Amino acid sequence: MPKKTPAAAAAKANPAQMARLRQLEFFSPFSREELESLMPAVVERRYPPDTLIFSEGTPGDSLYIVEKGKISIFKKGKTGQPDQVLALFSDGDFFGEMSLAEILPRSASARTLEDTLLLEIRGESLLRWVSKDMATAMQVGTKIVRGLSERLRETSEHLDGLNRLTMALMAAQAPVEIWRAGGREFSRILGSEAAAGGALYSHNPYLEEFSLEGHWGLVPSDFLAGRRDFPEGSGAIRVFPLGSSAKEGSLVVFDPAERVLLKKIPVIETYVRVLYQAQLNAAHRAEEALKARLRDGSVST
């Protein structure tokens, strides 16, 4: 069980705590007096890594704000299948707000990815707080609506990009066209805000080498060539394997902006899987074509 303590126990006597909360974007518009009136409803919850916060299908009536840490919102995979990550949240983000808008079971599950400090506000407590002042109610409502609008806009953009990528891959007649299509969409997803640059590498299992298939942005010169392997992920790079491991190809992101990149990881991983499947399909088609030519004798021995 997580440790929990009332965040407002003697809030007036704890200016450091009040200052800490006001640094969070969710609380920033409110005055000290407004926050002091809310503090009795706020509960701090500390969780170790890999702790389930709530499960899909369970009743939900709380809003959560991440003070420090990382949270994965996911749907449980079918038997033998990995979970489907829908979103990742970090310091300053909030989630669970849909439970305040409608009395329905949670639509997904939430789990910590590292040591995490959450602030939980029960829906009934939040409603009591905002009902005391129309201006406060408008500020809270606007913040939640903007958060929902941002997520809907991002989802729309990702679906549009996935459609573009799928159509381009269906039209691809050669492996190089598959890589070009993937490179275009990854460069759009990442942009300069999420990373300084990126590169796509295929893997040749016969030579045990990676070949550079495309790159954009600022890529270190020592990566602009074939490689035997990649260094371990660090603050300087982030590696997304195309298959079950980097041995089947990789997307490499350089100088990632961790907070911005975090929001994009679920869609990047979806695109990676689509690109990898397109590679497998292209290799299968080439193999079948070669077999057909061998059968009709059009290939000289």
C-alpha cells in the first residue's frame, strides 16, 4: 500500500509545501488563500516503481497530479500479448479527470514506472471546493478542458500520421521506399522540440552490421555510417528497436528532450511496429518472388 499523508496538515505552517505545489502547472493560477482552502482535500501518495494505481474497469472518482515521477496509462494485453501503452505522464501532468466528468468505470489502467509522488483529489472534494467560487470553478474547468483538448488533438495528429504511413507502405515497391516513408513520419513525430535529430538503421544479419537508411536533424558524424552496434541508451541517445531487439533494426533519437519525448513514445512505438511489419512483408514477398522464378527456370544456376 502507498504511504499517504494529508498534504494540508498545517498547510499555513508549511510555506515550503505551498510553494512546491504552486510550481505545479495545475495549481499555478490559484492564490495562496484558494490553495489553503483546497489543501484538506489533497492527499499525497508515494509509490515505488511498478505499482498499479488503478485498474481498467474499476470505479473512478479521483483526479491525480504527478508531483514527481512517471506514470504509464495502459490497456492490458490479451493472454501472451504485451500491454498497450496509451500515454505516459511525468512531473506536472494530471490524469484521471474523466472520472470527474462522468460516473463510469476507468477506461484504462495506471502504473508507476519509477518512484512516484502523486497528489490525489477526490472528485466530491474538488466539486465542493470549486462550488464555493465561480471564478475558481471556471479556472479548474478550463484547465481540465484544455488538457482533454490537447490530448484529443495529439490523438488526431497521430492517427493522421499513421494513416499516411500505412498508405505509403502499401504503395512501396522496394525496401528503400519503406525506409523513406518511415523516416518522413518519424521526423514529423519528433520534430526539433523532442530531439535534435534521428536516424533509421536496418540490420544485415549476414554481415552483422547496421546500415544507415535515413536521417534528419543533427546526427553525430560517427553515426552517419554503418555500425556494428549501438552504445547503451543514455541522456545523449534513445534507441527504439524495430523488432524484438536492436538486431532487427533501430530508430535512434539524438539529444532527446525527455519530457517532450515521453509524450510521444507510445505513438513512436506503434509506428516502429508498423514499419517492422512492412519490412517483414517486403522480405517475404521478395522470397516468394525468387522461389517463383526458380520454379519456372528464369534464374540461371
